[in-house]
Amino acid sequence: MPRICLLALIGLPGAGKTRLSNWLLEQPTSLTGWNVMHLCYDDHFNIGPKDHTDYKTQRKLIHKLLTQLIAELQAGATELPAMVRGGTTTTTAIGNDNYLIVCDDNHYYRSMRNKLYQLCRSQNCLYAQLHVASSLDACLQGNVARGAAGVPPAVIRQMQTRLEPPSATANGWERLSLTLTSTDYAAAAHIINGFIRSLLESQLVGTSLVSVKQPQVQSLVHQLDLLLRARIQICMDAIEEHQQKRIGGHALNGQRKQILAKFRLDMRNRQTDFSNLNLEYYVNLLS
């Protein structure tokens, strides 16, 4: 199956995201290992003077376009869809089975990026991020250079106070992130291309990374509790003296509660591999 990665660009208007997209499109496939494609959200927002579709609905349409693009690539498309631009090696035809779709938007809220991650999760794709962390002054200057396509400076200042940078420590799904503090992309080529190439070896977002739904969590906790109680019963049967049995039962039940609490915490912190879960490990913690 083709390897597809959605690369979310993060940054204020005027930060240099589209310039980065153009730079990525110019990189040869032999250097990056990917067929680079560019989906500029601005090309699909407010299409036509009479289009008054609200912003959230427009973003849903973008996600629908991405879903369509992924489906076409997974079906073995050999021509680029009209919705995206390709690089120098993918202008009219596709070279290999690795597709990097650059999602060119501000993505300043983490929730915006998480929607892309969820899309990748449902389509068994890879998700990554590039944060163009230009200063506010640089963004305001870059916005002026955009002319009529620019946005009001007040909007940029407001977005700057609300922008949520990537944080792999707080959100494991943001682990594949690179932050650029300079827009001299040629000077940082070895860093950028190194990051892009590393994505070829990264794990796809599939069921192994899916967070367990609450009903399933409760079911697992219940199963573990039953196993622990069965182990406690075996231990108690081996104790003959009544007083020792009472003390031992109290201690073992205290351990059972601690083990269940640890299990819940491990699930919350994603320290447990749910695709190959072994409850016996937790049962053996009982001693």
C-alpha cells in the first residue's frame, strides 16, 4: 500500500509557510524520498465572490478534499488531482509510492491539527508537523508583502496570542514535529530534508496508536480485577491460620487497588501497548 504522510504547516500569516511549501516542491524526490504535493487552504477558502460559506464548513470541505486525495493515491492514481500542486518530479506524473501532502494553513489551534491526525488515524497514514516560528514583526512584514491577499494586522496579533506550539511531551501524537526559527530554508536544508527523510521510517498512525475508548478501558480494568481477585483467592487458600489470613487478605486487597490504579495511569499516559496487551504482567505485580 502507498505510504502517505500529511504534513501540517503551523505558523502565523506571513510567517513563510507557502514559501516553505514552494521550497519543498523544488526538492528532488531522490533527495527527500517523497513525492511532494501542496494543498494550500487559501485556494479553497471563499471561492468566488458570492461564496458565504462559514469558516468551519470550509475547513470540513478541505478535509473532504484530503480524504478524496488519500483515497485516489491509495487506489494507485498516476496523475495528480487538480486540487494539489506537485513538485518538479511530480508535476504531471507520480514517481514512487511515497506521498507527502503539505497542508498549508496556519493550524494555530492544536484542535485543528488533531483533526488531521484523526484523519491519518482513520486512513492508516502518517502525520507530521512543521512549525514556522517566525517572530511577530517578521510575520507582519511578510503579510504586507502579500498585498491584497494579506490579513488585517490585528488578526495576526490576536492569532499570535492564541497560537499553540507543538508539544510532543504533552501530546504524543505531535511527536513528529520540527520547529524552524529561520526562513532561510536553503541554509537549513540538511535539517529539513533530514526530518522529511526520517518520516520514511516512522510508524504509520494505525490501530496500535489508537487511544482506547472508555467502555473498552472499563472492560480491561474489570478483567484485570477478576484476575487479581482469583490470584488473591489462591494465596488465601494457602494460609491456614485465621488471623494471618485476615491480615494477608487486607494487605493483598490493598495491593490489588494499587495495581488497578497503576493500570489506569499507564493507560492514560499511553505506557501500555494496547495492541498486544498482557494483563498477566500486572497480575504478577501482586506478591
